[in-house]
Amino acid sequence: MHEASKRLAVGLLASLAAGVGTSQAAEVVAERIDTEHLELRLERIAEGFEHPWAVILLPDGRFLVSERPGRLALVEEDGSIAQLEGLPEVNPRGQGGLLDLELHPRYGDGEHDWLYFTWSKPGDGGSATALSRARLDDDGLTDIELLFAQNRDSKRGIHYGSRLAWLPDGTLLMTIGERGTPSRAQDGRDHAGSVLRLTETGGVPDDNPFVDDDETLDEIFTLGNRNPQGLVVTQAGDAWATEHGPRTGDELNRLIAGENYGWPEASQGLDYGTREPIGEKSLPGMRDPAYVFEGRFAPSGLTQVTSDMFEAWQGNLLAGGLRSEQLYRLELEEDRVVDAEQVLDGEIGRIRDVHQGHDGAIYLISDDDSKGSLYRLRPVD
């Protein structure tokens, strides 16, 4: 592991450079949650975050939690919190701010000790979904590099998308919502409403599906995506995303290079005002969802269970919901969901992120304006 990362907590807790948030030891929220295959225990590790958006578990057992106003929290295993310095100035309007977090796949070897993060970059035309990377040092972030920003700003502070996931070949997937203007998702010259595939330095892989297409930007991997806020690459190397529909119609999609996922010409959802269907349910040349969530699920956060701790759930996906406050387990068979089970229903509020740690436990973030919390879910001993 990079030496600066090893020293990070010492420097932070000594200087308290940016203040300390609410802290506590792990608190049992639910002693026993019964599911079809497992009995689970739910614990709160830390609380007091302002609209937290993503969580990752560092190799040494500590956590990083992003907060939308533009803060990055370092959380010790005992729940104590310190804020890191050095972040760029975000545009926090609406749904914007500091968003997803991801470590380089080879993080820990010194050379590749990069933290990748997405954020809403201020601009003259409003804001853009952007990707940067930085190194962790004693007092926070250093060597920050802007790797990518979408090509058109938006004055609307919504639908940033903004999830990250690494493919087995070392390229990086990044989601971008259509920023509240549906037609942008069908415009190949606009990054909005798409999933991108980038190199580790923000460049374009030579084998991206549209590199020889003058009508579509080289970075684009898929089109027609409304607002994907869940993203995972499975052990088999398949990419899956959960995507907000309008009023209902929230989707799980398997992401296939070069495919169009339909929005707004094809949708399973309803118009907010008229409650009438938007577009067609299915159209030739556009890929149908693998699964449509019931009601207003509002998906955010997606992970695959690979931990021996959850043996009965091996290979399943866990999808978090905001409005629904639910966590769902989805069992896959090729491109289909063959079983869906509600695991949580309101126990922690709005679920923003779901992350399997290298320790095998499942970690969740609840979205709140001042009491957002970090939770751990694991089987009862």
C-alpha cells in the first residue's frame, strides 16, 4: 500500500484539519432480519453525513464516504470521522456535488494508488458531470487530475448519473444522466444520457463501439439511458446498471457495447403530469430492460454478492432504492432475473449506495440532509 495512505489517519486525526463529525461505535439497528436464505444483522457504523453519495472500503479497513456538498469523509472502524482537504469546488445545485468513488483496481501497489471520483463541475453553462482522480496523502487529496468532463453543460441540476465501475480489461465505465432533457439521450454527439467507457487516464479505448462513427462520440459505450445510478461489473465481466425511470418504470439493464436503451422513445414509465405512458414499451433496435422494478423504486447503488459470508446469495445482485427505502436481492440467469426478494424495507431510509467490502460484508449509505449514515449488513453468527 502507498506509504502516504498508511499515514493518512495519523495526520488527519492529529491536525483535525477540517473538523470532526458525529461519531460512534457500531450500533445494532436490527438483531435479526429474516430472508428466504439467510438471517441478517444490521449495524450502524457512523452517522451525521450530509447527503452522502458513495462509500468504499479502503484496504486497511477504513472507509471513504462522499458527501454531495463537496466533502470527503474518512471513517475509522470505530465510527470516528474526519474530513479530507484538497477537493475541487463542486456545483452543489439540485442533485449535484461530490458523487461516486472508486479505487484503481491495482490500488495498493504504490504506482496505481489512485482514488477516482465523479463530481458536478461548475461552468459558464451550468455544470457538467466530470471525472477526476487523486492520491490520498496525510491531509487529504493531492495530485488531482481532471480526466473527463461531459461536452455540454446543463443549467438543470438533475440527472448526473455518475456511477463508476471497472471492466476486466482495465477500462472504466461511467454513467451520465440526460440532465433532465430527454432528447439528449438519443443524440450521439452529446455525452448526456449514456454510459461511457474510458481508459484509466480518461482517454478513449481503441475498441469502443463508436470510434469509427462520425455521428456518435468516441467515449460512448451505450445510448438512451435516462439516469443510471447503480452500476456493477460482475465476476463474469458483465456490466449491469439500474436506471431511474420517470414515474415508475425503473430498470435493471445489462450493458452491451453499442446498444441503445430507448429513453425517451421506449420506456416502461409514466409521464409525471399526465400519468400516461411515455413512448412505446418496446421498439426495434432498442434493448428492453432485463427487469422492471415495481412501483416507484428509485434505484441507486448496485453490487454483486461474491462473498463466502453470503454463500446462499452467490452471484446475486443487491439493488438499493431511494423513494422506496428498499434493498432488493436479484438472482440472475444469463440476461434474466429469475428471483427477486425484498431484503430491507424502510429500516435505514433512502438507500443511496450499496457496496460489498473486501471483508465480505455489505455496506450501505442512507441519504439524508444531516443524518445520513453508514451501515453494515452481515449474516447472524
